[in-house]
Amino acid sequence: MSQLPAESTQQAVGYPSLFLLVALGALVPVVPTGAVVSSAAVVAFHQTAPLSMVYIFVVAASAAFLGDVSLYWLGRRGVGSKNGSRWLAALRRHAPPDRLEQAQRKLRENGVTVLVLSRLVPAGRIPVMLACLLANWPLRRFARGDVPACLAWAATYQLIGVLGGSLFARPWEGVLAAVVLTVVVSGAPALWRRLRRPGSESQET
């Protein structure tokens, strides 16, 4: 693990792999795409190529946008179909009723701005996307709002990777630190909600 392949090999394999993993993670919300981007940023941080960080940002943001737009298009087909679709059903499974209601309220109040925040908040993307579908947003309107959302998301997780890469001299140590930090950032809100839930229920009773 302490030795990485040559930079040319990393770039030839890394950029296409990054694009595929991020796009797949946008379509199937089980792939930790934030950790993927952070890890790629750590490797790029230790490379000598001057534009490697720019390539990581462009590839990650483009793949996230393509995945989001594809998933939204598939969801719109389900909304327009009498029998729905498995993609729309998957979106509903990942959007609990309380989160969906909250997303719909914020969408009515703030419009496109919610899309940017939804990609930065862990587990916030799918409820907002479903809210857009139920509000019958056309694909073009969703895509316009998703552009800054994907740019902000890619920049955030790339910054986490740069932080991990700057703290450790060895790339694999930086990758490990970036993955751990990404998992903590992604899991903290959900853990906080679970810890608060029993307390709130006891107060109500």
C-alpha cells in the first residue's frame, strides 16, 4: 500500500474509474462517492502534474451531474407512467416521509437553492430530488439547479481530500484519513438524529 503506480498509470486508470464510480453512485445511492472523490484528491495532491486537481474536480462534478440528471429522467418516466417504475420506487425507499415532507416545504420556500444544499447534506439529495419530481419540475429546470449543486459537492469533498493529503506524507495514509473523515462527516447527522429521537419521544410522553 505504501507504493503507488506511476503517475501516468494512475491517470489512465484513475480518471475513468472516478467518473464511473461517481456516476454509478449518483444512480444507485449506496456507493460512497464522497469518499471516492476525497481519495482521488489525495492521490492527485501527491502528484507532480499541475492540472491533476483540476481534472479531479471536472471529472467528479461532471459524473455527479450526469448521474443526477439520468436518475431524474428515469424518475420522471416513472411519475408519468401509470404503473410507475423501479427507479421511482427506489427513490421513495430512500426518502422517508418526514424527510420528504421537509424537502417539499423547503423546495416551496427556497426553490433551486435547496438543490445545492441537498448535495452537501448527507442523505439529503434523494428526498429533494423526489420533491422536485412530485412538484413536476421539468428536466431542464432540475438540471440548471443541479449544476451548482454538483460543483459545490465536488469542491467540498476534494477539499477534504486535500486536507488528508496535506496532513500525511504518504499517499495511502492520506487516503485512509480522507475516507475516515468523509465517513464521519456523512454519518454524523444520521447518528445525531438517532440519538435525539429517544429523548424527544420521552419528552412527548
